[in-house]
Amino acid sequence: MDRNLSKEPPMFTGIIEHIGTIKEIQQEGSNIHFWVESPLFSELKIDQSLAHDGVCLTIDALEAPLHRVTAIQETLEKTNLGLWQVGKQVNLERAMILGTRLDGHLVQGHIDGTGTCIDVVEQDGSWKYTFEFDEKFSRLIIEKGSICINGTSLTAFDILDNQFSVAIIPYTYNHTNISQLQKNSKVNLEFDIVGKYVTKR
């Protein structure tokens, strides 16, 4: 979403590394600055790409133990960042390094739109979450295909024209912010890049 055209665009895997916490929010014109605290701080540097709930943002300031990222108008219009508040926990992932294992799927960090959680069902050791999304994206999602929700690589099933479900295992539930989602929660969605190219043909 926050594209720096002077360098190669980063790629992600949808495997969350850590959860960060929003500590301060600053408005500057149409932009919003987010100061985030996370265990990743010592490994971060300015101009580095870091996915926040699936949104690729560039670190533009560091003040231990916080890093700052800025969301511009386009990002705010296509994601749920405008709803973020101090104290919110966000999923964090650094850009992938070529030559490492791809445990999730190829993720750009360019959010297509938001979805709404419409149902949560606990299933004796796992959880089923169902989301509603804009029907214009229906051609980009297939049964047992990949979907990125708040930066987390998941497998979609029970697909309808404007709905899909995902099953959450305990590890994902405990190591991402999906455990905080409730009915009516807004999430960032990035559909599989392969589907986008196929649909474009």
C-alpha cells in the first residue's frame, strides 16, 4: 500500500513474526502517523518495509522502543487503518528474504479492501471465522485457495459470492491478533496475486 517507487517492492509470506502495540497516533494533514512498540525494534531501520496487519508501510522514524510509520490518503481509504486506536495490537512481518522457505504464500502488502467478520464459532480446539467482503472481488478467491487477513496467510473455504470462512489453529490464534476479532470487526484483505493475474487475462 505504501509504495516506495525508488526501490524494489518487498514481498511477504503471511507468516506473522510478532505483535506490536500502537502507542501514539498523530494526524498531519491527510496523513496519520502511528508509533508502534514491538519486540522487533532492535532489528528495524529507517526506510525498511514492514507489514502492519498486512499493510506494507515504510518505517520513517525510530525512537527506542518505538518505530513510526505513516499512512497516506490512499492507504486510509482502502484499509482499516483509519479505525486504529492507541492500544490496538497489530500483526507484524518483515519483508521476506530470497532463499528462505515460503511457509505461507506470496503476499505484496497491498490491501485490496476490507472485510467484516460476521461469525465466530469455537470448534473444540479450533475456531471458524466467517467474513463478508465486496462482491466485486469474488473472482479472486477460490475454495481452498490462499487469502491474507490482517497480514496472516490462511486458507479460504465455504466460499459464496461475498463470503468465505477460515479455520484457525491454536498456534495462529495465540500468535496473531485474530483472537481479538469479533462480529463486525473490520479486517484488511489481500487476495492471492495469482488470481489477480489470471483474472486480468
